[in-house]
Amino acid sequence: MSAEKLAVIMLGAPGSGKGTQGELLEKHTGFKRYVMSDLIKKELKPGNKLYDKIFKEGVLLNDNNIFDIFRMYFQSENQIILDGLPRTLDQAYWLYGFLLRHKYEIQLVFLNVDEEKLLTRITSRRYCPVCHRLYNTETKKPKLEGICDDDGAELIQREDDTEKVFSERLQTFDEVKDIILDVYKGDVIEVDADNDIEEISRDILKKIIVRK
Ligand SMILES: [Zn+2]
């Protein structure tokens, strides 16, 4: 079957490389990529209605806001990549219906990672507050423990990289992952995302082309 219209949905845990892989896929295929967090940032500017609602009235961004923002930017290209949508069960159903109405074939790329390895990789990250260089206590150690090679500053761990914060994010993802995979079952391409970046990228391309 050859699809005239194809929507590739990227799904992966935080830190799984979803953004990087979406970017590479866009580069290799020329598909139009929609990154939901970028669109939200663009919309949440002082002076617009949504911004006032969220920052002045303290209303949380809900699924309908997400749909509105996506529709605002969506240009109905023949091949698209979606990053950061869906994130909830309602978004999963809404997007499924939306893509079908627009006659897209759907392929959901699930970046499957070993979560224990991922947790180790993320919580081993260290950061220089002076020159912003990144280190890793497992794979990219500084010459002196805890000290930046370039300027001698004391390395710090970002709050997002602490075990507490990161495992919470991982858990939140795990809770919706199975639901989303269930909504899109039949359209799921699973990729081993523990491989290196280039290998994962080739794997995705190969599987998408085969499925097309
Ligand atoms: Zn430094």
C-alpha cells in the first residue's frame, strides 16, 4: 500500500531521543514536523488571550487548548511528523479522528528504551554553570571529580536530572504510554532506542519505508 498522506507520530519517554529522531527524520524525508511544545511556546506570548487566561487567571492548559493550537498551525501537508502530540488519552483519540478525517495513513514510531539504563544515563549528567559544558559521571567524566576541565568551576546537577524529578516524569509517561499504544495499535512501529543515534535513525527510516 502506498500512502499519499502519511502522519508519523513520535512517541518516547523523556530522554529517549524523541526530539532528535524527529529532527533527523525531518531532515532525511523533508516531512513537515510539528513540535507541540514549540507551538505552545509561540502561542503563550503576552498579549494573547490564552496567555492571559493561563498567567492571569491561572487556568491550566487543557486538551482543547492543545487542539486549538495545533489546528491553528496545521497546514495539511501530505507528509507530517508529530512530536509531543498526543500526550493524554483524549488527545490520542482526538488526533486519531483528526488524522483519519484528513485521510492520513498513520505510523506511530515508539522509541523503546530500557528505562533503568535511561534513568542511570540522565541522573549521571553534570553541568558546568560557568561554560555550560555537559559531563556524565559514567561516560564523560571530568579529569577531576566534580570539577569542570575548562574553568575549574564546581559541576552541578540540574533539578530535572535528579532521580526524584526524572523518575516522576518517567512514571507520568509510562501511565499514558500503554493507553496511547492501545489507541494506535496496528499502526505502531517499535524501534530499539538503546542503540546509537544514527542507527536508530536508519532503523526508523527503513521501517517507515517498508510500511509505506
Ligand atoms: Zn566550565
